[in-house]
Amino acid sequence: MSILSVEHLQKNFESLEVLKDISFTVEKGEVLSIIGPSGSGKSTILRCVTQLEKPDFGKIAICDQVLCSTNNGSFTYANKQTAREIGLKTGLVFQNFNLFPHYSVLKNIMQPQIAVLKLSKEEAQKNAFALLEQMGLGEKANAYPCQLSGGQQQRVSIARALALKPQMLFFDEPTSALDPELTGEILSVIKSLASTKMTMVVVTHEMAFAKEISDKVIFMDDGVIVEQGSSEDVIVNPKTERAKKFLARYAN
Amino acid sequence: MTQMLLLMAEGTLTSIKIFALTLLFSLPFGFIVAKGRMSKLTVVNKLVNLYIQIMRGTPLILQLIFVYFAPYYLFKVSYDRFTAVILAFVLNYSAYFAEIYRGGIQSIAQGQYEASKVLGFSKPYTFFHIILPQVIKQILPSLSNEVITLVKDTALAQTIGVGELFRVAQTTASRQFSTLPIFVAGIFYFVMNYIVSKAFDFGEKKLSYYK
């Protein structure tokens, strides 16, 4: 049974069809990369799965729980309780970090554990320090986000997401706001997560990186999946003209 | 001289009462007004906007007179002058505070709400722990402007016969054939506002630990 399954997903913003008919699955421990030009709907998929947007049609199931489904043409969304349970199984890392500026690094990571998972302060702090250590930010615990570089902020936001022990982690262009040097820093963090068999879905424009870490790659354009398969199939030997044209830009 | 200062101290006390009670009610009420102003329901939004326009578009002195005398002319009921002052001030200041709150709330990036949602924070938790502290930092400078104006506006309460500081100063001045009490009142207002602005400076400094 797939940890994430998406079937015939559709999403419109007013009259604009952003997602037309999206179907894919992710297995436990897999890394899926979603690539494609801007505006193709990559981020919208993540936003539907992490409940920031409500789709209009189709089915999403995460860890055997149904977030939304469509039967005989009528679309139903999970009740609050179920949606919340599903939400706790997914984590999202944003392009521009979205750390809480008024909280220290430590509190950014501790507070969700205390408020959402109802952990004790001591436990939350222990987890937070362990994660900061893992991210190489042990000395930054008491700093505020504004005192950190973009790469450091993004590592804190990854730690914040991991602190809630999600079953799967989504990355929405995690390096697009960073310069090449800082990008490398984040990519190596994601790589090390992949080696621990964390289930991840990454929307990215870093082709070399996607090719290296992905078990599966989806190439999207204009709200549809144009190609999906192994990274070898999609990135190295794309079949469609559209994918070839897009990937040619990254060749050099 | 001591007699004069004693009288003026009493007037000052009334001014401080007006000041404190106005803040006590208008700071929270302004928030409700702001919520109404940002409502997705067009009726609510339009009505609240009209209220804000009237409060900001007419003189406070006129609003004071209206609030005190209108019930009398309309329903033949009269009520306490001091209560009328508080009512008029709260109605007026809530409108200004509402617009300050609205500016503050709208300045918070959407990403803060999204991060809170994805992390599983409840809506009230998100508002009180994530959004509100950032809004407060954001609006403190404009809030201090408004609060300082309020200290001086309390002098308008005399319009409907409430004996606040400035009225006491004026009556004392005419009784003593001297303008001295007026200038002494000026010093009183200045000192009060000095304290208010120092308090806001302290608040801003407290919150300056992050950007």
C-alpha cells in the first residue's frame, strides 16, 4: 500500500485550471522529485496534499487515510479530525522558510512539539537540540532567525518540520531563495535524510540533485504529468519533446 | 498657589480617568471593529467602513455633543456627562485603533499563517502566539501617536461640562485674572505625555530583539 496516493486530482483557481488530472503514488522510504517549468502546478500539488489548498476533484490518501475523494462525480473532503490526523503525518518545508521571527531558533523547533504533540518542555528541548546538532546548528539555538543566513534558516525550518516526526516530508523549492553555495548546504541535508529512508517529495529546479536522490521523477507542464518514471527515464532519457526541450536548458 | 495646584490635581485625575477608561474599552473594541472592517461579508464590511468614515470624518468635539444631547432630543432621556464622554471617546478612538490594527494584521506575511497551519497550530493558537506578537511590534509606533493625541484630546471633555484639567485651569485663570494656570496645565499635559512616550519607547526596545 502506497504511503501517498493521488488519483485524478484537479484544482482550479477561478477559471484557471492549475491541476488537470494528476495521478501518482509514493511508497514508504521513496524520494519523488517533481520538476517542470514555473506555473506548471508543481507547488499546487504539494499545497493540496499538505492541506493549504482544497482540490476540486480527485482523491488523496495518505497512510491509508483519505483526505479527499470523489465518488460518482461528487467531491468530499475529510472531516476536521481526520484532516488534522493526516496533517500530523505530513511536514512541509517552504521556499522562503517561514520561520517565526519572534521565536529563537530553539523555540521555533520546540513550540510546535509542545503545542501540537503536547510534549513536555524538557522532551521538546531534548529533541530540538538533537535536531540542531544533526543540522550542524548546535551553537545557534539561542539566535533569532534574522541573525542567520538563508541556508541556516532553511536548516532550522527542516528541523522544525522533522521535530513533529512526520511520516513524509514535502519540500517546495527549498533552495530557490538561496545562492549556489547555500543551495549545496541544503541539498546535502536532504541527501542525508534520503539515506535514512525518510519518505520525501521534492519540488525542485536542481536537476543534478533530483537525478541523484530520486527513486521517481515526475515532469509536469501546464497542469498535467507529462512523464513519470525513474530518474534515469525522465531526466536522462526523456521521451516527450516537451521534457527534452525543458531539460536541454539544464544540460550545460 | 497650593490651592490652585490642588484643584488642578483633581482635574488631572479626571483627565487620567477619561484617558484610562477610553484605552481600556477602545483597545479591545477597536480590534472587533478591525475584524469587521476585514470581514468577507460585504454588509458588515460596508457598515463598519461607514462607521469608521464618520468617526474620522467629523470633529470629536461634535461627536461629544451629539452623544450627550442626541438621546435627550430623540427620547427625552438624559444621562451622566462623564459616561457620555467615555462613550464618545471610545467610539472615536476605536475607529482609529481599528485602522491601525488592520494595517498591522495585513502586514504579516501569508507564510506565517501557512507555516502555522502546516505545523498543526489551531487558529486561536496561531493568532495569539504567532500573529499578535508580531502585529504588536509592528503597530507600536502608530499606536503611541494615537495614545499621545488621546492625552491632549481629554481636554475636549469640558465641551459637555466635565471638569477635567483644562477646564479647571481655565476657571482658575479667570478667577485669579491670570493666565498662569493655563501654562501650568500645559506642563501637566507635557509630563503625562512624556511618561506615555517613555512607556512606548520601553515597549519598542523590549521588542527590538528581532526584525
